[in-house]
Amino acid sequence: MKSRLPEERGPGAAPGRQQQYPVTVPRLPVANAVAAVVIAVAVLVGGIAVLLLMPGHLEALGTTVTLAASGFTLAARIAVPRSV
């Protein structure tokens, strides 16, 4: 078995020392952010339309809250990429 010189092996982690990673802020993809804004605006317009057009006040409020919650959840899932 042939042994390598230290400069051929490359830098290795010193024993007992943690590897350091550079601190970076991940950038959101622009297309995802635009899609999330479009979905959020559509949810708000849909919620307002439901409040104005549905005859029952309590049912309209429940439908609007459900629509807004699911729409904003979808927008957040699209806007924020999954971490690895």
C-alpha cells in the first residue's frame, strides 16, 4: 500500500474540531415569490367576493376563513423552498 504525502492528501478536519460553514442567507427564487403573491391576492379577492355574495353571514365568514387559510398556506409552501 502506497502512502501519500501530506500535501497530496489535502486538508482534512483536525481531530476534535468542528467543520465551519460560511454563513449565507438563502435567496428565494423570484418565480416562486411572484406566484405566491398572485395566489395571496387571488385568495383575498375570493374572500371578499364570498363575503359580498353569500347570503348567510356566519357561513360566509367560515368559508372566507377557510379559503384564506388554505390559500395563504399554499402561497407559503410555494414561496419558501424546502430545506435539505
